[in-house]
Amino acid sequence: MADTIYCYHCRLQHPKEEMRRIETKTGKRWRCLKSIKATQRDREEREAFGRQMTAINKAEAQSKARMALNLGN
Ligand SMILES: [Zn+2]
């Protein structure tokens, strides 16, 4: 078990080659690539979802504006 490092994120030991040393508020910590990638993916999905909602809201606002315009005629 010499080549494993404690992952603060999973609270588990992972093989050394899966680990990355990262800077946190409390100092340098070891975290596995898997958890880093999972976090990145979550953030990307949230951002993509946010962009989608913005697009929907914009489209809705435009259709409301069009409706208001039509009612004016
Ligand atoms: Zn981990």
C-alpha cells in the first residue's frame, strides 16, 4: 500500500497516479482526478442548464413582446 494517497474528497486511499495535488483554502491537499473531473462536469452541466434557461426566458420574453405588439394592432 505504499503507492496510495489519501483523498480528502472521497476520504479514501487511491493509487498515487490517480491523484493530483491541489491548493485549497486550508493548504495543499491531495484529491483524485475522478472527483475533480466529476466536479468539473457538474459545473459544466449547471452552466449549460443556466444558459438553456436564459435562452428559454429570452425566447419567452420575445414571444410575449410579439403578442403585445399583435394585441396593439
Ligand atoms: Zn477520491
